[in-house]
Amino acid sequence: MEDFLLELADLLEIERSEIINDYQLEENENWDSLALISVIVMVDEHFKQSVSNEALRKCKVVGDILNLINYKFEVVEI
């Protein structure tokens, strides 16, 4: 999970310490259609799960992405 979060922080061009459950994605200028595709690929590479573009578009905060990844497991708090 930590590698994924580091990669997400890099994608959004923010510090890893800023990646918290309630971080507002839409307030980040780098959260765009290219970022959505990148996150889909990252989820597949790190967790061997697929996430739809539609589901990812509904994510408002980082915690929503984590819920998509962990929907079968206990939700990870960061």
C-alpha cells in the first residue's frame, strides 16, 4: 500500500504526508483524465485489481480510492 500511496503523491505532485483519507482530489490541478488512467494502471500493477474509470471519477477524496481498492477487505486508514 505504501508504494501505491507514494506513487499517488508523485502523480499529484504533493508530499506523501499530504496523502490522507480526506485529501480533496478535485482541488488538485493534476487530478485530470490522465491522472485517472494512471491510477487505474497503478491499482492494476500494485493490487491486481481493476477499477473502472466511472468508479474512479466518483472519488472525491483519497479515502474513496482506498475504498475501491479494499472493498473486499478492511478499509485502510492512513
